[in-house]
Amino acid sequence: DLSKAKSDSVFEFFKEGRLYDYVITVCDETAAGQCPVFPGITKRLHWPFMDPEALSSAHQEKLEALRDIRNQIREKVRDWFKTLS
């Protein structure tokens, strides 16, 4: 149950000294300009996926759509891992 989950602040990570080689944003194309910026990133990848907040169907249909988005992200990550040396 993720109902009480919240997004973490990118700036909190930066203040903690966390640095990343890659950042992958998954905002849909309409929200791409609002994706967070990570300072000092070597490589930034943008993989647009449908925004789950935009889903306005019945609960079961929304759940199926969310699972589909999850599966698309999983497949994209698996394909990306195969390209890394």
C-alpha cells in the first residue's frame, strides 16, 4: 500500500552528498519540463510514461493501467541494463 508514500526532495539528496552517475526521469511528455534537475549528473535519461495521476477510470481499470505502466518501466529498465558494460 503506497497511499501514504510521498516523493523525496532532490535537493535533500544533494545536501546529503548523494551523487549519481545516471538519473532516469519517467515524466510523461506534458510534464517533462517539470522533472527534477539533479546537480552534477553524468548522464540523464528521459523515458516518458503515462502519468498515473492522469488516470480517471474506475478502480479496477485504474489498477490495471497502473500495472501496465509498472510493467513497461520494468521492461525498459531490463533493456537498459543489457546495454551497460
